[in-house]
Amino acid sequence: MPEVAVFVAVSVIGKNDKMVLMELRHLRYFRAVAEERSFTAAGRRLNVSQSGVSGQIRDLEREMGVTLLSRNRREVALTPEGAAFLTEARDILARAEGAVEIARKASHGEFGKLTVGLCGPVTALFLPKLIRSFRKQYPGVDLSLKERAPFEQVDALRNGEIDLGFTRSVPVEARHLIKSELLFREPVMAAISKDNPLAKEEKISVPRLAQEALVLHSREAGADIFDPIIAMCKRARFTPKIAATAASWQSVLTLVEAGEGLALIPACVQQLRANDVVFRPLRDGACRLDAIVAWRRDEANAVRESVLVMLREKRAEWGMDGPVKRLGRTA
């Protein structure tokens, strides 16, 4: 352990009201002599010469102005002041050793704090498994969750509300502050009420949607989903007939069940409850949406790195290498 200077209040055990500067080495030498009741045995235990141990103890007593040990030819005994000081010395050494261990664990991402952004369907595939696995492997980490919509995650990262976020994209103006990594790409699917004739088809071609009333996730709640869907329709040479929009995916599915139209959704939304809705893929993978993990750029955080390592290692096991396309690039 590195030698660290610490302050001990001698007024607890002596007559003088003053603070004494000493080092952890002095406390370790004193503890060894007190426990071994011998300078020779203490020297062997510390791998230090007997004279070296004696000199350190004399320096300690002189600095404190207190006799800690009584010496005779047969043994070394603690004075009443020494007995009191031994209790404090043991406590200080234990806390110092504990602090070193905590620092070492923190440097390996095994101790510390991390706040993760929770954001609905896009993380439902893997985030519960990630949190459970991480807490089991790293019990010394205080891992907390804060719910934020995907479009709110970047701002939450910038202002320090969260340390790790999950969203669809990072705006160009924030990329000098926020780093991201692509987790997977998921297809856009059609959510159709069971009484719609299209529900009988296995796959839906995009041009067929030109005659359908559409229910979309509102642009205000996520332009990085709304805009690619509109672009897909334009590539198919039609302007979508938007019957309704909603800020939550559950509301989108409720509108479909109510007969307001057919919805275009990311594949992850299938996990939400909708009794009278069926989900159908679009032909030729007409549109895919990115799902990314993001964090503050140029900020060292060993706990965050431990989470990212686990996330990368568990992709296939947690279903991110299946029907979605994983790229794993960083930006």
C-alpha cells in the first residue's frame, strides 16, 4: 500500500490539544509491535530490521508526546494510552485498506454509480436482462434507472441526468459531446386491426399502403422514426394519408384497435399488448430504424465501460443478432 499521511487527534488519548501528522507506516509498525509484544517479532512480520521498527515507534511517541509502549528485557507492553491508541490505529488502517480496495474496484468498473436511461419498447428486448446480469456480477455498483423517452435521452446525457442512454440517433449538433454505438437495426412493420383485409396477408408491400389511413408516432415524440417512414412512402411514390398521430406506442396501437387506421411501427412495439391487432412485416425490409446506446464523449467512467462490455458480449444471447441487423459501429 502507498504511504499516505493521515491526521490523528491526540487530544483523545493525551493531555495536549493538538493535531499530529503521521503516516500509515507508523500505525502499521505500532500495530505489529502491539500485537506481537516484541520489536524483533514485529520486524520479522514487517520484513524490517528491529532497529528500523524501534526508530519508527520512537518517532511516533516523540511526535505525539505520549508513551505508547513500556519496554523491559522480557516483553513490550501497551501503556493505557497505547491501548487506546491501538483501537484507533486499527480502525484507521482498516479504513485505509478498504479505501484502497474500493479505488481498485472502481478503476475496474466494479464499484461506483451509474444512471441508465429507461425508454420503453426499444430497450425491452435486452435492458431488463442487462440490469439483472450486471447487478449480479457487480454488486458493488449502484445502478439506477431513469425513465426518459428516446428523444429526451440525448438532452439527459448532456445535462448529466443519466450516464448511459438508449435512443435512435444523436443530432449532428450534439455529436461533439455525445458518442454512440449502433446496437441493432430493426425493421418497420405494419400493425393492422384483425378486421382489415390486409391482416390476411403474410407480408405487406409498401405501395399497398397508399390507399390506407395511417396512424403514426408523432414527429414531436420522435422525428428519427417519423421521418424515415415518410421517406419510405415517398420512395414508393405516394404521400401517406395520416389519419392520426400519438406520442406513445400504446396509444398508437389503441388507435389501430379503434379502427382509425393502419400503423407503421418499429418491430420492438410488438411486445406491447394489443388484443385485436396483428403485426405483419413489410416486403423487402423497406425501412429499418437504428437503435443506439449513447454516452458523454471524453468522460472516463469505468462502470459505464463495464456495462458496455457486457452489452457487446451478450448481444446474441439477448436476441440482438436475430431478426434485426447488428452493425456495432461507433460514432
